[in-house]
Amino acid sequence: MPVCQIVHLNGSFLPLAEARISPLDRGFLFAHAAYEVTAVYGGRFIDMPGHLTRLSRTLAGIALPDPLSPSGWEALHKELIVRNDLNEGIVYLEVTGGAYDVRDFAGPETFVPTVFAYADSRKLIGAEARDGIKVVFLDDTRWKRRDMKTVQLLSQGLAYRTAKARGADTAFMVEDGFVTEAASSNAWIVTPSGEIITRHLSPAILPGITRAGVMALRGKGGFAVTERAFTPDEAVNAAEVFTTSSGAMVAPVTHIEGRPVGDGKPGPVTRQIQRLYYEAMGADLAAVAPWAMERA
Amino acid sequence: MPVCQIVHLNGSFLPLAEARISPLDRGFLFAHAAYEVTAVYGGRFIDMPGHLTRLSRTLAGIALPDPLSPSGWEALHKELIVRNDLNEGIVYLEVTGGAYDVRDFAGPETFVPTVFAYADSRKLIGAEARDGIKVVFLDDTRWKRRDMKTVQLLSQGLAYRTAKARGADTAFMVEDGFVTEAASSNAWIVTPSGEIITRHLSPAILPGITRAGVMALRGKGGFAVTERAFTPDEAVNAAEVFTTSSGAMVAPVTHIEGRPVGDGKPGPVTRQIQRLYYEAMGADLAAVAPWAMERA
């Protein structure tokens, strides 16, 4: 969906068309910027503290001061969705190293960040969650600190383009013989014997907020998760495969490299995790995701 | 030096303060942009064809159309230095995936690039060339396609900051036990037996235009270059070390990790290569680099 009309830039709320930055901004010259995408459902934010903690960690990792307190960030997010009358969708937030009249790799001793944020109305529980997505494998060419959520996203953008060109929706990135994660989501498999596996946290992958949300449901859902790297072959031969992300929540993967995963339909474990996750965020299952109640 | 006052943005020449881009530009959201930095000396560009060829290759590699012909790019560069009365310095050019009203990793079928360029007045043959620079070793955390010159420069920016904090000027990036290159220049060593070594071209490093310029001087200078990866130990124990880049040309490295290289002063091979390079670009050696004539 197009970005909502009222955006936030450096303390002001203004029409998107009036939001303009300097081309000397370090976000534009050096990819020197952190970002977060926080889901909004029923007018409420999903795990805002998780996003703010990660933002804070990324900012520290890229030498940027955190320009606002947690309550300041919350107020900014809230005002964006109120001004745009957003009920379901996401808020995108980017914090950069700021703009200076000289292009210097090192930059000044202390940065004065640029803060940009917008809201985007979209269905979080939509067709992809219902029908599933298709993936292909691609080499993971990203930088080595993927645990920090920065705008160094060129590999991911190119991966999406290649995936699309090959008739898929996204790519599973492969490095040293193992799947790291998907182009903008964490990757999960369910083995034929029912073991749920997702890669362990390390600098190789982003510590997904939705990934953490699913982990938090283990007790209630009565399931266990093995955290380890898995191979492309394990994914191809899995009973079920799914991804987690703030923008698409829990998305079944029905096809890999053109071949069906299991019977080519979202499986029972994926459906169970979707149900648990949607319930936890306050969704009316019967109304918005009746399909998640099948195969229970 | 601060950026010159008249810049180029999407076909217009305008004051820097009026140059403004959308925060939805893919250069800002995804680091989806190519760039070049071309040296200007005596009002002329140094190896413009080399820069334009590399730009064209980077653009193709990141799925962007090349918005101008070589003569169009040359005219743009020339107008920038004329309007800013620039005699010595650099022109920075960035071409991004453009701005759209939706943040989509894959982007539209065909991109409409944003073109931004500015001139920057600076001494190309300055104190660093005369006195040398200090380097430290750092892990190379960059993405895997460093042969494409993109704005995914966060690792480099952080490397410069760390180097500065440790009393150095830049960093030699190390990967799998070998030096790849410096944070924004190619790295060279001269062994105690006089062999000149620089890393072979591959996706691990940028194919530097100044690197190519030095290679082109082999016949005239009567020297050979071995193209292979070298280790940090080889650099520490080298007789001489230097870097090449468009912005600093040929810069002697006098200290590594706080210890002197050789006798801690720019060595004779480095001085010879500086002389040859400066002469080739039309510099009056006696006037601008008398120090390069010592130790001949």
C-alpha cells in the first residue's frame, strides 16, 4: 500500500510530499542508519518494547545516539497512527547519522540523527498467511552484522527481484551450506517427525521480533523449538516450512524452487502457530482467519 | 572540505541548500545506489572513462538503468566543476533506484533513478601523500560484492571511526587471514626483496581506478606487480606499504598498528610510483611535490 499521507521527520508531522531530506544525509551516502518496522493491529502496537530494545542495540552498534526515550518513541508511533487513522498495518522508523556539509566516512564525534517515520495501512493477516508463499534459494551476500537492523538492504532488494523473476515471492538466503534466513523474515521448518527448527541467534541473522513472539508461545502451545542452522535439503524435505516477520506475521511456505512442500498446502503446525499468534495479538479468528482453524 | 555550493540533482544545477530528496528514495531506504568519486586536477578529470565503465557495471549489477550516455555524464561532471570554479578536488556522483510512494524491496519493473552529484575542492597531493598515513587492522564485515561500488558503506564508516579512536587514519580490512583492501582505498605492499604486491581483482575488493592507473605505469616505470592476496603479517614486515584511491591518489603507509613500516618514512618505491602518477596527471612535481623527488 502507498505510504500514509502524514509522516514524521525530525520532530514534525507533515504531508509526505513536504518531507524532504538532504542528499548529504548519511543514510543516503553511507547506509548509516537503523530501522524498525512495527506492526499495528486493532490500533495497538505489537511488541513495541521488543522493537525499541532492538533499535537501541542497533543504534549503539553503529555509533548513533538514541535520540528519544522509549516513551518518546511510543508517543511518536502513536501520533502517526492517530493522525493517519491507522487500524491495521505497520509503522516504519528510520534513524540515520544525519546530514553534514562534508562527506566524511568517520563523521563528527557525535552524530545528530535524522529521524523519519511513516505509517502504512495493510492487512497483516492476508492472502499470504492464508495461501502461503513460494521461495527460491539464493546466495547470502549480505554484510556480516545482520543482527543489527540497518538499511544495508541491497542484497535483500536484489534477492526479491531475482525471486520474483523466478516466479517466487521471496528467497531463502544460503551461506556455507546452511539457510540463514529469508530475504526479510526468519525461516522455520517442521521435520517429517514433527520437530520445529529455526536458526539460532548469532550475527548471521536478524533477531526477529515475531520470531521471539512465536518462541514465547511455546508453553501455551505445548510445542518445542530446536534452534540450529538447517540446510536447503532439510527445507526441501521438510513436512512444513514457514517464515516469521513483523510485516507478514506467520507465513506458510508452500513451494520451494517450484516443488511443493509436503502436500503443497499450509500444514497443521504452521496453522497452529498462526492461530496462537493471531489470538495473542487479539484477532477474532473466526472473522479474519477462519482458514487457520482448519486442519486443527 | 565542505561540498561546493552548486550541486546537481536530477537534471538541475542548484544551490546545495535547495537540493532535497524524498526520504522514500531507495538510496535512503535500501542502500540501493551506485556511486563514483572522480578526481579533478588542473581542471581536468583523471580517467573519466574508467569511472564511467565501472559505474555502468555497478548499475547493471544492481538492476538500475544507466540514465545518461558517457558523453552525458562527462558534460554533467564538467558543468559541475565549471559552475564551482573547481581546479583540484573530486566530483562525487550517486545514482539510486529512485523514490516511490511504497516501500517495496523488489521495486518496480524499471527504476527511475535519482541522480545526485557535487564537487568538492581539496588538495589531491597533500600532507598525507607527503607524510604518509597510519593504519590498523580490522575485520572486514562488508557484503560480498565489493567489486560493485555501492553506498553500502556502513562497515567502512565504522572502520574509519575505530581507526581514528585508535590513533590511526584508516584501516586495512582482514578476511579469512588476508588483507582485502583499506577502508576506502586499495592496499599495496613492497616486500623486503622489492616485490610489489596488491590483491588480485575479485568480488572481494573494489577494482580501483587509481589501482588500474598505477598498473598502467608498469612499462614506463620499469616495475612489475604481483597480484595476490597478502597477510597482515606480510604488511607488518613489508619494506613499504601504500594505498591507492581517487581521492588521495598514492598514499604511503608509515605505521601499522602503531609500529613503523620500514624506517617509518615513505619509501623509495612509493615515491617512485607517486612521481610517475603525478607526472602522468600533469602535475609540476617541483612545485607541488618536491618531497616526491627525494630518495630517488
